[in-house]
Amino acid sequence: MFAETPLVRKKHRREILAKSIFGLMSAAMIIPLLLIIGYLVYQGAPLLSWDFLTTNPVGGMRRGGVWSALLGTIWLVGVSLLIAAPIGVLAAVYLNEYAKENWFNRLINLAVINLAGVPSIVHALFGLGAFVLFAGMGRSVLAASLTLAIMTLPVIIASTREALASVPRFFREACWNVGATRWQTIRRIVLPNSISGILTGVILQVSRTAGETAPIMFTGAVFFRNIPAGDLFAYSLKEQCMALSMHLYTVTTQVTGAPKPLPYAIAVVLLGTVLFVNATAIVVRVYLRSRKKW
Amino acid sequence: MATEVQTELASGKPAQIPDRPERGAAPSGKPKRASRGLTAIIGEKLIEFIIRVCGISAIIFVFGIFFFVFREAAPLFFEKHKAPAPDAAAVERHADDHSPAHKQFSLKEFLFSKEWYPTSQSNVRYGVRALIVGTLSVTALAMLIAVPFGLGAAVFVSEFCGGKLKETLKIIIELLAAIPSVVWGFIGLTVMNQIIQNVFNAPIGLNMLNGAILLALMSVPIMVSIGEDSLKAVPDSYREAGLALGATKWQLVYRVLLPAAKNGLLAAVLLGVGRAVGETMAVLMATGHAVTIPFFKTDGSFNPWFMFEPVRTLTATIAAELGEASEGSQHYRVLFLIGVLLFSITFVVNLTADMVIRGIKKR
């Protein structure tokens, strides 16, 4: 045994101090947030029920539920997913399987990074300028979904790319050696083996899309629209729709005299949707990773 | 021939997938090859073409964003607005219609004037200095809070905890990153508002501090995940060498890991800044939305309690006013010009972050 010198004791004291400070810093970021989320749920609880989800807002959005907003969010998410998923996955395939290490590839990388960094309100301006006005779509579900799709493209590209890169190279070599073409290799070997990463990216894109407000404010979301409750196809691509995020903003800032729990309940529904989708992504990732064979 | 291909495959650069050998380069001896249908070959060419188009789509979109936003703003510079008519009848007519008085747009006024009166009847002024100051001050205050906490949490997650706790923390942080910005804004409007009023005895809780706390909480997750990545990228041999010399974890972090990972941590901070500058809904709802430069009192002296002043940011201005500006008006175009400005700011920030990260990879 070594005897503890004062220097060693000092060293260990500092170690414990450092560890607890860093631990406290992490805790200081996380715990208040969990408390705040708990507070939101507590405040919104009186209104939260199945009926709240399935009835329309009535009485100047002061009473009733969130059905029309929820349906609008589902439409926006669905349409933008249909646009973004194929483009994003194929873009990642290009970047990982075809592109060579040159200046052009660097430029594409840079573009992806910048696309992820452009402020959401600038995406809104782009959507307004390009889709609503230039392409003549007007303010519609289609224009809003296109804007959201372009905005969330980097999410899919990044996570698909990571998944493709994690497929070992000898899988591809083996496939080429039996005479498969590049595309056959991608379709039969690379894509099936990276499905977990692709799925994660797609699900994360859904969660991001569901929460965005700024990009849809001027491209397709409205404060209020009356639609029949329970009809899943009450919206169409060419019409405007409501959205949960927009609904929360409206009820909080524009509607006066709403009962106090109402905005909290809407916030909880929005937050719950987004966190649920994210948790699904995590579960899918963990499950499929545990089944990986290499 | 075949061995050549194989050695090339075996020794090729690991980061890059080598070109598949062309059909003509197949092993000699002319084996009978099962021929594929013409449709299959054309189909494959077609799908490869589509893949290439998707590959460059990101570039198209970035240029598209700049082009279409600038396209709406551009007439400001090229259209000549008539000077206000001198005769009384015209002035009266002008007062009747409720469009603001037009005057020639000046880029100098736009960038350096602090007077933002886009709907004034008599004298329209589009100066975004106060808005730029608002954006920068909220961002700076947010970073002051977020950088120590974010990097501290990154160090904790990466170095000081292991196993279950680490996985749990990473999942929680990932979930925090997913909270929509409008929910953050709502939290600012309700919870933070009251907390700031009660704790600091401030007259209003919707101010710079509120926005900065929200932005800090929003940008911490991205900092933690990128900071943790860059700490993880430090080779384990560094850690082992340090531990072999008898260093504690803290000494290791302070003397070895932080210097080794400093570029990655810098990139993490820059991406946090990028996110904070571009954030819209949270600052729109939480910062109080007054066009003032918070550092000075009305008499021009320094205001030490500037963090309790309401401010307004570039992003929030667009979000709040675009709905009211009529299409094609000067006000509307100026809002698009602010968009161009924002695009440029975040472009530079992201570019810098990318160059910093690339610097690490090269090394």
C-alpha cells in the first residue's frame, strides 16, 4: 500500500469536486426542464382526455378540442414525409456510394450543412417566394409541406448517410464479386442492412416537422378552419389547414379569454406527439441495432 | 488483372468506396455472362440518374433559398420610388390611402439606422440596427449561459459517467433537443415570465433574459451531442497515457482532453450560436418585442440592468410583421431583405463551424 501524501489527497479532492460540478451542471440543465414539463402536464390535466383530441375547437377557439389542428399536422407531416424521404435517402445514397472525394462532393456537404442551419423563418420566406407565389400554389397544404420537406431534408440525409457508412465495405465487395451492378448492390445489400438508420432518420424528420411553426405560418397554415370532426380527408392539398404548433401560438397570443388550462393542454398534446415520435425512433434504433449481425 | 483489382480493393482508402470495376475489365477468359434485359439496363441508368439528381438537390435548394428570398427583396434596389408629390391634393390623397409614404430605399439606412418604423404614415424608416443588436445581445447572453453548462454536461456525459447513466442522459438530451420551439416560447410566456418577475422583481418577465434562458436551454442539447462526439474522437491512447502517469480524471480532462478536442468544442459552440441566431418562435413569444437598444437609458447613459429590457430580434420581426405587410409593398420587401441578412449571417457561422470540424478531420 502507498501512503496517501497530501498531494494525492488534494488531487482526489479536486477530482471529486470536478466530478460533482460537472454533474451538477448536467443536472441544472435537465432537472428544471423535467419539472417544467411536469408543470405543463399538471396545468393542462383538467382538459386532457380522448374527447379533447377528437373534437373541434369551438367558440372562437376558447372551448372544444384540437381535432382540426391535429389533423392538419398529420397532413403536413404525411405529405412532407412523402416528399422528403425519397429525396433524402437517395441523396444520402449518392453521397455515400457514388460521390468521389473531390471539390464537388465538398460543395454538396457544405450545402447539406447550410440547409440544416438556415433559420426556419428564412425557410418560410423561401416557401412563400418560391411555392406560394412563383409556382402559384397559393397558401396550401402542398406549399407548406414542400417548405417543411426541404427544411427537414438534412435530418434524413445525415442519419441515412451514417447508416450507409456503417455497412462494412466487404459486403459490397462480395456482392460486386458475384457480378452485381452498383445499383443491385445498393438495393439488395446496402439499403436492407442500413434500414435501422434510415428509419430513425425518417422518424426524426416526422418529429421535427410536427413541431415547426415558423415555416408554415405564411405558406399554408391558418388560424382557424371549420372541418367535420372525425373525417380524415377533410383537408386537401390545395387548401389551407390548421396545425397544432400554429394553434398553440394562436391560442396563446391572439385569443383572449380562453380558460387557463387550454393552452397548457394544447402544449402537452404537441409536446406529447413530438416526444412520442422521438421515443419511437429511439426504440426502433435500439431494437434493430440489437439484431445487427456484424 | 483480377489480382490487381483485388489489391486495389483491399488497400483502397478506407473512407472511400472504390469504383466498381467496369464490365469490360472483368477477368479474362471471356466467361459466358447471363445477359440482362434492355429494360433492366435502362432502368438502372434511370435510377442512377435520379440518385445523382437527388444528390445535388441540397445545392439546388440552398441556391434556391437564396435566389427566391433575394428575388422578393431585389426590387428595393431597382425600383425608383417617386418622391412625395409636392402639390397639396396629392399629399391629401396620400394621407387618405393607408399605404405608408414611399421613399427611395437606402441600404445605408437599413443597416445603420436604429429607427424601425415600417408603418409610419409620414416618414417610413427601415433601420435594423436595433434588431441586429437585439439578436446579437440575446444570442450572446444565451451563449454566456449555455457554453459553460453545455460543455460541462458534454464533459460529464463523455468522461465522468458510464454505462446506464450515460445512455439515460444521452436519451434525455436527445428528447430535449426535440422540444418544438413554439413550446419553448409558451414556456417562456408562462413559466419563465413568472419566475423572472418573482425572482428578480422585474416589472415584466418578457425580456432579454427570458429569451436568453430559453435559447440557452434550446442550444445546450446540440452542444452536448457535438461536444461529446469531439471528446470521443480523442484517441484512447491519450487517455491511457495520462492515466498511466497517475493523472486523475479531472487532470486528464483539463490538461489533455480539452486541449485535444478544442476545435470540436468550438464547432459545438458555433453550431449553438447558429441555432440561437436563427430561432424564431421562442424569441418572438418571450423577448417582449420592443424595438429598443437595451444598453442605454433614454438619457443616453449605460443601463446596467439591460437584461431586463425587452428586445426584438431579426427573426421575430419577420414572423410578426410579414402577415400584415401587403404583398409587393416596400415593407414586405424589406422583410425579405432581413431574410437575406439572416441567411448570410447563419451561412457564415455554419461555414466557419464546418471549416473548424474539417480541420480536425484532416489532422
